[in-house]
Amino acid sequence: MPDCRTVSMPDRTISLDQTRIMAILNVTPDSFYDGGTLSGVDDAVARAEQFEAEGADFIDIGGESTRPGSPRLDVEEEKRRLLPVVEAVAKRVSVPISVDTYKASVARSALDVGASIINDVTALRGDEGMVKVVAQTGCPVVLMHAIWPPETMQDEPTYVEVVEDVLAFLNERIRFAIGFGVKRDRIIIDPGLGFGKALEHNLELLRGLPQFLGMGYPLLVGPSRKRFLGELLDVPPEERLWGTAGAVAVCAASGAHIVRVHDVKAMRHVARVVDAVVWQV
């Protein structure tokens, strides 16, 4: 694959010599697709073990929905939802756990109980303390582009040129992170499909993925069952599996290092075929 890299963590290094799968595990009542489907910690652990058995390379656990229009959650409630699940899952799976949060206190507590990666949808803008947590702990961080906050992100999003605008944003966020002591080999970038983008913006970003590879950082893309697929295909979230498969194939063929998905087994198969044909790995 182009620009083949690794994800470095304090306790291990993950090779990115093929498309890696990040499984989505939401412990939220209101996520757009799987909100409210888990009944408790035991249920979440069972789902995480299933994801690992199906071939997940990472498990991304979220306690607050950031879907367009969703309200913000206070720190203590997010910790209440998230930390028992992270701690329990960390004891039962061997793959690294990512935590989907933009709050510094939540991130530090999650790292203390077994998480290894912080997935920050605000790219370190949501909480001024987050960059210090990442720099001090040495954990990898996903810097994602989004129009913030979620309550208004889909209110007529506008760009001069979406690929160039998102590239510029991510470059600025990388400089910010490095300026605070975050190591280059701990940074992952994400163009943020669906986070303040209209249908054509998302399609342009998918077409432009090779330009993001040129930044020299591992590239994560999250197309799974998102609204733009529903708009394109005129189907609800539960009928977007095949649209997701098409988007994942595009991501893998373009060289994306990690795809973040709900359907691990199916998308593992998609990525494996593309890797074998396109990248011969």
C-alpha cells in the first residue's frame, strides 16, 4: 500500500501493511444506527469479543453520540456510560481499544482503565486539555475534520473546495498537536465523512483520498452506514450495508489504512479482496 506506516503505542506497534478494520462499539442510546442496542456491560463485552473473532484490528468505543443534530453530554454521564465498558472489554480482548471522545477528563480516565487510542472528532478543539493528555501519555490520536458542533453541522455546510479545505484544516491541527509535544508517529488523520458535509462533499472527499495519503500520516476513513449513503441510495441506515461495502472498497483501493465500520466480518472480506487485487498483499 502507498505510504505504508505503523501506528505506534506505548506498549505495541500495529503494522498498516493492509487495510485495518476499526469496529464501532457504541454504548449510547441515540447513535444513528446502533444506539440503544446494547443492554449493559456484559452485552458490550460479548459484542467486542465477536468483533475480535470477526477480524477487527481495533475496537472504537463511544459513550456520546456525535451524529448531526445530537446534543452534548456532560462529562460525568459520559464516564458513567463509557468507563465500565472500556475496563471490561480491555480485560477480554487483545486488540487495541480506541475511545471516541473529545473531553480530556474522559480520555485520561479511559486510558487509565485500558484504552490505547483517542479518537477526537474535534481534532483537539473540543477541550483545551486534550492535547496535553495525548502528549503526556504518548497515546495515538485520531484528528478528524468536522464542522462543530453537531447541533448545527449539517446546516448548509459550505466549502471553497472541500478537499483542499479539509487538507488545510488537518495540516493546521497536526502543527498544533506537534507544537504541544505530540509525536508525529502518534497522529492519524480522518477527513470526517458526514461531519458537516453534503452528499457531494462526501463523494469529493472519497475521490480525493490519495491527496490525504500525501500528508504522510495514517489515514482513517469512516463511511459506515452514513447519511450520505442513504441519500445516494434512498435507503435507511439498516439497509446501507451494500452501500458501505462500496465505500469501503473505494477507501481500500485508494490506500486508506484504517476503515471504521459497524459490520466487521463483511467489511473485512471487502478489504481483503481489494488488498489482494490492488495492493497484492
